[in-house]
Amino acid sequence: MGNKQKFLQYLTEKKKKQNYIDECAVYMDHLSAAFDAKTISPAAIPDFNERASSCSRVAIKTAYQFLDDYAKFIEKEQPLIAEAIRKGCRQIFEQTAKDEVKKRRNDILPISDDVKITPKHLSELSNEQFVKAFGDLQRLIIACYDDIEKDPFAWGYPDYYTTGGYYNRINNILFALVFCGEYSKGVLKVDAAKFFARADVKRHKNIEMMISGFEKMGFVIEPFDKKSKAFTLSCPNNPNMIIVLNAYAGEIDENTPDWKYIIPRNGFSYRFIECPSVQTHETVFLSEFDYMSSALQEIQLWLHAEAAKYGFTIDPNEAMEKGMMLYKKGSKRFLLVGQPQFYLMHTKEIFIKTIFRNVLKHDDMPELYRRFPETFLSNCRGCQGANPCSMRIEFTVDSKPRLCCAYNSFLFKNPTLDDVKLILELFKLENKIK
């Protein structure tokens, strides 16, 4: 694999930080092992990544930076190895883009024909026409995702390591067009300077490739140029789609960070343009409800009613906490139940997340210890000295001492509705909810 010391010297000459150079010294050993095991092949790169990085995004990003620097270092003397490294990385980036695209496409739940639209959106279209046009828009976006999945790089998707938000290109660009545009008679006139200055547009590279892709799918965007004062967005074959796109994105506060849009908003959920008079619960609750499993739906309907009994409601500006429905009363939080997105956990399994300190000796706790033994395993990392931090939780299970950490809290995996009812009673005691 070449001379390790020469590569480290090369990094020093390139004025790389010493911490990074030290990490690269370790990465060299991992890369040698990966290539020795699988010969000089792009297939060795996933093996290297597994050896070199943990679940930490920082570690993964550093590993890819190392691969890029090492390929540059050896490309003259060992071009085949440099090409194998680059090809292996590119294959990973392409597959990542395809996986991200597939996930976003599956988040689009088709609108039903019988949906009643908020009256303010029906100035130009009948309810039937609006529903049809919204369905057409959903299908067009799905078609875009289908085309992107075939060749993500043709649409300008990242050919480098990055985080999930950089794959949210379709929504970021379409919504920004509305935010920066003025609608009139089926056409959006977009302020070019405002559009290109937006953070959610500037984060993406190769925007012009996305525009070309949109035009291939039926949109017309002209004259798209940073030097233009303005450009227009239209859809000659179906101008009603511009009407519904403008209505849908117009319901979003453009000052809201796009990471707060959550899956239903990015999935073009019809709930946000549905007439509130026919909605049985808060819009944001129903938009999330549509994505839940039947088991979680049953739990959330019950929990919603229980939260209301004690004065807890959903704040539309803070409806979720770590991917779980959030009920609040002032600064107090109600019991969190859902499919969490924290600690790099992305799962379809149901969890209850809470902290117990004061009820650990309650008569009902042995039942929980029996039902959820993994929840109560010691997980306190460090702070083992004479002066433990305030996050430590000490208790016993079957006469055996346990040390847990409130940062990790207690996670109850796949509870039944009866489990939720029992844990809620303990939660109310713990938090003095009456």
C-alpha cells in the first residue's frame, strides 16, 4: 500500500492538522488490512469503513477524507489503487443516494379522492380539481424520485460523504421557489437573488442539474441564471400543479428551519391542506398518525385523550421530541411514546422514553422489571467516583444494585397498550401530575 511515513509527511506538507495526521496513521493500517484481504478492488472500501469508523458521523467523515487524500497521494505511482479507492467510494455514495431517495419516495402517501380541502385554497379550483391536481403533484414528485434512483449523480446528488439533509434536494428547491416567488394565474415569478441567497438552497451543489431534471419531468423554469433578476416556474401541461404547490408550500413558515418540517411535511401530506373542520385531531397529530403502525395508532389515540384530561396539548411549533409525539403543559412534558430518532436510532419499533427516580420502589415496578429486563440494566458510563454526577440513578432489582444514567433514561421496547397504561400511572406519580 506504499510508504506510510511518506504519506504522513505528505499530509504535513499539505498543512493538515496534527490530530487528523495521527488518525490517518491508524487508517493506513486499516486500509492495508482491508486491501490485503480483498486485493485491490473497490469492494475493499466498505470493509475499510467498517474497520476504521464507528457510528460517529465525525469518524466516518474523517475516514472518507483520509481516502480522498490517500488517493491523491498515490495517483501518479499507483493509479490503479487510487482509482479503486475512488470507485469504491463513489459506489457507496451512489447507493446512499438511492437509499435516501427511496425512503423519501415512500414517505409520499397518496391523497384520497374524498379529501375536503381548506376553502381558502379553492379560489381558482373546485375541491375535486384541487384534489386531482395535488395527486398529480404527488405522482410527479414520485416520478422524479424514480428517475433520480436510476442515476442520482445525473440530478447532482452528492458524490461525497454528507449527512441526510443534503438529500432533501427536491423539497428544499421546490419550497424555496414558492417562498421566493409571487403566484399569478398558474405561474410563479421567482426573485432570483432571494432564491440563490437562501441557506436551504446554498447548501446544495449542482442546482442546475436539479432544474434540468425538473424540466425533464414537465416543469418549465426560465431563464434560470444567477445573473437573472427573476425567473418563472410553470407547468404548461398541468398548470393546476403550480396552484397546489403554491398552496401547499404557502402553509409553511419560510423562517422555520427545514429540519423541523418532519416526514409528513416533506412527504407532501394532504393533512396540511385538508379542511380543519373535518379533522378529528390536531393537523400535526393526524399527519404523523398516518405514518404510524396500527399498534402505535391505538396507543397514540389513547395517550392523546389521556394527555387532554390533564391539560396537556400539542404545540404545532414543537409537536415532536426525538421523533416522538410531544404533549406539553407549560414547561412540563407528558409521557413520550413513539418511534424515536435519537442516539442515531432510526427504527420502526415502538418505544416509551422516560426517567424514573422516585417510583423505583413502587409496588408496580417488579412487573416492569420482569417485562422489560433490558430497560433496567446498568448503563452509567463513568462518574463512578465518590462524587457521582446528578444524572446517576441508583436502585436495586432482585437485590442486585443497578447504576443508570438519566441522559440515557429508560427505554421500554415494544410496549403493549396495557404496558403504556401502567407506565403512565408511574410517570404521573414521578412527575406529580394530577
